[in-house]
Amino acid sequence: MLADNWVLLVLGTLRAADGPVRFDEPRGRLDGIAQKMLTKTSRDLERDRLVRRSVYPTVPPRVEHSITELGTDLSRITHAMGAWVVDHQHEITAARAEFDAAQAIAPAPVARPGGLR
């Protein structure tokens, strides 16, 4: 569940909201999330009882999402992970650039005649 690209970001957005939010609100705060992905992520989080979905009988129907106690408990851990990433993002970016540069100049394997190595 936590390996999903958007789970941690949606949970963080709902935790920061400090109350229920309209369905599309997280989408405005999360750059690049598609409507379909927000719907899938929200349903997965609801299924795991990390998010509460409330539908109000209005025209059109009003749908709100809020983080549950279980989701808040989990987000304490994920918030710490996110803080670590922010604190070390420059080191991670530098390490990736160094690795990618080394890969770009690595010699390609030589193919032998007949496909034997």
C-alpha cells in the first residue's frame, strides 16, 4: 500500500487539511495526479480505513474525504519519512547524478560471434 506513488502524498494532503476536504481538493494540491489516479488512490485508502469518504445527498452529490484516526497514526510515520527525504534531497540528487554519469561512460559489453559470451 505505501509503495503506491500517490498514497503518501494524498495522506499528507488530507492530514494537513485539518478537516474534511472536497474530493477534488487534493488534486489541486498534488501536481500531476490524474483524476483517475486520485479516484483509485482514494478508494484504496478508504478500503484500508485510512480515509473516510462522506457523500451528501445534494445535486450534484457532494463528496468529502477526511483522514481517519488510523490514517493519522500512519501519517506520523510517513511524515517523518518525508522530513528525512527533504533533509537529504540534495545528497540523494547528487548521488543519482554521479551514478548516472558513471553509467553513461561505462563500456558496453562486446558481443562475440555466434552469440557466445
